[in-house]
Amino acid sequence: MTIDPDPDLLLDARGVAKSFGAVRALTDASLSIARGEVVALLGANGAGKSTFVKILTGALKPDAGHVRIRGAETRVGSPAQARRSGLVPVYQEPSLVPDLDIADNLRLGGTDRDAFQHWMEALAHPDLTLDAVVRDLPLATLRIVDLARALAAKPDVLLLDELTAALPTDLVERVLKVARAQAEDGRGVIYISHRFSEIAALCDRATVLRDGRSVGEARIEPGVEERVVELMLGAKIDLGKRAAEIARPKPEGRPRLAVQGLAVAPKLKDASFTLHPGEVLGVVALEGQGQDELFEALAGFRQPAAGSIEVDGAPARFGHPADAIAAGLSFVPGDRAHALFRERSVRENIAMPFSARMRNWGPLRLRHEKARVAEAIARLQIDTRAQGEVQRLSGGNQQKVTIGRWLAHGVRTLLLFDPTRGIDVRTKRQIYPLVRDLADRGAAILYYTSELEEVPLACDRAIVMFNGRVVDIVEATEADEARLMRAAYGLTATEGAA
């Protein structure tokens, strides 16, 4: 298909597609931006925003689609080429070499010092010395350094990816002012944020991605939030019976886990909730709202700056993951590779907690434990044809192994971080009842999910996090996706603790 170029557009990307093996990250993504525009790129977790951004800025190559820059079709083969073409990003994480000082980082990127210093002054950081070592600087300062470097390159299109998530209010206001000034100078700005207040203050229109596709645009005007939420959600696949429809008594008595005022650098500011035996408590949050810090603190990987943790009514402090495990908290991370012995068999991986009690590692000899492992494999319908190495299994089967381990061994408190990410619908429908089964056996489960429809399918209730705080607490029977999405974008005044 021939696409007629529009000379008024700084950037025009159409039909962009990208797959990673069998996973389709993008199917049909499109975005355009004209001179003087600020365009928001929105979408729920997993919608394809990050992949799209990396393609536009040369970090990934698309499988299909067209990208035109100032009317000319362009293959952006690298980040350096993207910069030469006028597309300059500021990514979610600082793109600076931590062991070098600011001056060396500027030299590496070919950044003009005088232009950099000008923008640092405009962004209220005039006193930062160029001999400051990156690793010694706070995250907020690094974000401003990245932005000043990008502005010094005089971009035609400036792409800001969740830049303000780690910034205090005064710096957010300066960033918005500078971004608007860029548009007023005839440049374009693509703005990615989970904060509707910023989008309303800065952007002219929004492009929404869902499941790897562009599903619509909306002008930024009063009441646009409802339209954007509607575009983000769309029609959903039936993933099975809702756990919320099954009558269960509300938990009573002493909670298994009680968290009060927990703060963990850099993003978790105030989390309070309780989790009881037999309960699945969902955690809903868009990227970078403090959920990573919450789970890692509970698993002993990070130290809280404030707040308290109680396990079975007793104060707990975890200086090491082993301390959390000893207290009965088991963590299944979002990256399956960190939870599995990838070169070991399915049975060895599931048997790992049993083996950890033995003096010497080796073949499983106890008949009872062998039976429990075999029962878990059968219950989860795990493909064991590649028994030699669990790394040969599909992503869905690997995830079932991580959950099967606790189904076989038993667990008191399970911290599940996005357990169904990147797996197919059929496997999801197997995992939800397994999570419920663990809870019915008395486990307390904290369940972060990046997919809103999972809350009523697997959870009893959910906390919603925004900007590092718990902003809403929702019973599963009331957890419709529109309410969860609104709260996750900070469009609710409800705050409190469970």
C-alpha cells in the first residue's frame, strides 16, 4: 500500500508491527505528530508502548510498517540515527554510565556543554557540577540531566517516557513548561505518562494503544478521561469463572501480613494493608508506581526507609531474602528466569523446597515427596517432554512450574508478581484456580497483576497504587475495570489502608 506523505507532519508512523518469537508485541501501531503539537501516547500495561517507542527511536527494528520523518520514509536503524533524524528520547530509566561523571557522559553522547548548561539552568539545576559522578546523584537529578541532554540536541520531536514519575512537584511543573515551550517553537513532543492531570495540562490530543494496536485518538478536553479509559479497556476475552462470584467468608482474626506506612526508595511512599490466611489480595498499578519496591521489600531484597511490617502479629525486619523466607514469605518474581533452575528438570524445580531441607542435594528419594511433585505436575498439566531442562519449556509451562512448586510443598505467604504475564489464555485459565486452591489451603497471597480483568478472576479484594501510595481499596465484587483503571491513573480521591 502506498502512503502519501504529509509535509506538515514531523513524524508519521503507520502499521508498525513487531514480534519476539511467538509473542506479538505490536500488530498495527500508528502515531503522527505535527509541528507545534504535544501528543500523549497512552495504554495500559502491556499495550505495546515501550516497544513502539524503542522502534521510533532506533533501539528496535520493526517487522513491518512505515515511519516517515518530515515526509520522507526512513528506516531508523539505531538510536544515533534517530537523533540525527531529529527524534530524541528521554527513557524511563536514566541512559547514563553510572561510573562516569557528567562531563564524560556528555562527551560520550556528543552533547554541547554550553547548551546542556543552559537547559540545566532552565530546569532549576544550575549548580550541578560536571565532575559529579552519576552513581552519586539522586534519581530525580539524573532524570533532569537526561532531559537537558536531549534538549541540547535541538530535537524536532522530543519523546518523554514517564519522565515525571520520579520528580517532585516543582520539577514536574518546570518539565511541563519546557515541553510546552518546545511545541510553541514549532517542535513536536510525544508524552507518555500515567498521570491524567499532566496530560490535561500539556497535551493537545492522545493516541491510545491496546494489545499492540492503535485503537483510537481523542482530543484533550474536559471529560476525555472516560473516553480514554473506554479505548484502553475494549472488549475482553472470557478468561473463566470469576472468583468474586464464589461466596467466601470474609477473613477475620489476626492477619498473616500487616503493612503500615511502608516507604521504600525510590518510588514507594506510603503503603498500608492487611493480608489474611486464605485470602488473595490483588495489587493493581501501572508501571513504576511503587509495586516493585513493595514486593522486593517484603521479599527481603530492599530495606524500607519508613513504616512497619508484621508477620502473624510480630514485628519483622528482613535484612536478607533468607530472613523473609524464614518468616514464611515466598517470592515468585515477574521474571521467571529468576525463579527457576533453568538447566534442571521440571521435577527437580518443583521439588526444590523439599531438597532444600536435605543435607545433600541429589535425587528425590522420599516416596511422599515424589507423589506430591507428580500430583502438582498432573494438576497443572505441565508438559514434561523436555524434562532434561526446564528452559526448553514454553513460558506458560515455566510459570506453571513456579506455582506448582508451592502447590506441592505448601506455603504460608506467597508474593506473586505478575504470574500470568506473557502467557496464553488457556494457561491463564489453569493458573487462576490454582492460586485459589493455595488460598483455600490456608495460604495468604499478595498478587500483583498488570491485567485488570484478573482481579475478579483470582482475588478477594485489591489495593490500587498510584504515585507510590495506596489510593483505593476495592472488593472483588466491585472491581470493574473502569474503576480500577481510573484509580490507577490517579482519578480517585479515595485513600486509606485496609
